[in-house]
Amino acid sequence: MFGHFISEDGKEENGEKIAVGEQMYFAFADQGKGLHFKDLSTRNNPILSSTVGERGVRDPFMMRSPEGDRFFIVATDLSVYTRGGWGANTNDKFSKNGSHSLVFWESRDLINWSESRLLEVAPSNAGMAWAPEMIYHEESGQYVIFFASCLVNEDHSEKIEKDAIYYVTTRDFIHISEPKLLINNQDEGRRIVIDASILRLGNTYYSAVKDGDNNVDGGGILIQKTTNLFDHESWERIGNLADTGFKVSGGWGGSAPASNKNLEGPEWFVYNRADRTNQDVPEYGLMGDQYMNSGAGYLPFATTNIEDIHNENGSWRMLSAGEDKDYSWDRLTKRHGTIMRLTADECARIRDHYSLNA
């Protein structure tokens, strides 16, 4: 399953602006199809729509409970469309006057979902709560929800702390801890970091974040690791996605290193055994949202060794788009979302509900 939003499109009804592209859309890749997805909805017809907060959602993240019997979605409570679009505002204004809450849904079967509700997570003097994700911390039995935020002055006119990654913990998505710092930029000059994704392999946590604003030099998709998730100073730099040497095609017709200037929204996922290059070797995906290439959506990479960042052993590869190639997203643009693995029974349930051919 691929949960995502598609655009900043919307419509007006009775003089009211309604976000349409900034809602929950799903796509499905059946067994044996690898990363070849089919949309479960048509454009302007989301599967789930937020009825709370700003009544728009971006950057959704899906995960299943450790018991496997429940599924959760957390997403940014933001509608760029109803705020007037990027042209009417600046990214900085959005991030100083944003929602302190996340939109949350829950399901038992991936078909029937709860009503949307808000989870307040950001500090009281925060500018926003963006691009949330979650990870289950086995040792404490807690869900760790992390998100990008900044700290602002009293009238929200100035940032007093740059964008960084904060977290809260919860067992029930009702009682939520006080927010704390999870990841900041440890480089001199402290570029901002947003859009965090975390993958746990054994006792090691691997994070990927967008390091630096769109036009800032020296940034990119920063990959780090730690064995102590809750010590924000313990993250050890592995490298930048651009260190792999792959180039990303741009809307300008050329290509450039895979940096913060063309990719954002990094997202880890795990390949099913049947979809690996070598079925006996675990393989991990890392996607980046090609925000500078209109309509392109996510670009996936794959690796059998995250720490081989200079690709000296050929463990990293950049995938090619096409029905007869590595991946295809169908018609809807796949903007900042998440891929979640399914069981055979879950695949059958989705096929039946959406009347899909096997």
C-alpha cells in the first residue's frame, strides 16, 4: 500500500475553499508486482479527507501495530491550497504560523477507517508540526511520533530555533508526552532539517532527513545512525544521498546530484523478499520526492548496505520508471507519503473491496 497526497489542487463550493489534492490517496501493488502500483482512487476523489484542523493533509505516514491488528496514519495538518497557495505565502510564513497538531486515523482492516482527529504534539512556542512519522520502541512499549518543528517568538514573527526534528511518545494516541528534540543539524552553521524517516535494523536506527532549505548549499538527503534513539547528540553521520554518485533529472531538462535542491521527503521502506535483487539478501528502499520536477513525484533508490554510501561495493541503485522497468506509480502523482508491506490476506481483502483483478 502506498499512502500519499497528490497536489495543492482544490475547489470552491458556496464560496468556501476545499482542499482536494491535499488529502489521503492510496495505491496498491499486488503480489508479484513489485513497485508497480495502481491507484485506488481517481483524481479529486481521495479515499480519506480530513474534517479537522485545516481540513487538508500532507506528508502522510502509515504503519501497523506490532501486534499486526491495527493500522495508523499520521499526517501534517496543513492545506496550502486553502491558505492561498505557495504564491500567496512563503515557506517561512507557513512554518511560523502552522498547526501544532497532526491528523490521525486508525483502522482494523485497511478498508474502514476512523473519523479524522487531531493529535497535539508540538511545543507551545512552535511554528508548526510537519511531516510526521512513527516508530514503535519495543523496549518501552511506546509509539514514538516524530515531526519537523521550529521555535518562534511570542508573536510568531521570528524563528528563535531553526527547523529540527522533535518527538513525543504515546501508548494509546490519547495520552501524549511532552515534546523533546530528536534530530538537529550538527554541522557548523546549523542548516535546517525536516522530513525525517527512521528505519530500525537490529539495534541500529538509520535516519534520513532533508538537510537544508531548497536553495541552501551543502545540504541534501542526510543519512545518519544511532543506537540510542532518544539522545539527539548521538547521531553519527553516514553521508549524503548525493554521495552515491547518482544524478536526478530535473524539470529544467538537465540532471544534478540527488541533493536538497531537487529532493525532499525522504522515506525508508523495506522490500519484500520476492522483490529483492537477491532474495537471500535484505534490501531497503529510500525514496525522495522530486519537488522541483513537476508531476514526477517520488524517485526510489534501493540498497543492500545503507552504510556503503559512496557505493564502492555497488550496493546502492537508482530505479528506473516505466511499466516494463523498476517502478510505476500509475496516473496520480505520488507526493510525500509512505509504502507499507502487506500480507497475502490483506492483498486479497483490498482486491475484493476495490474490485481489482488478481
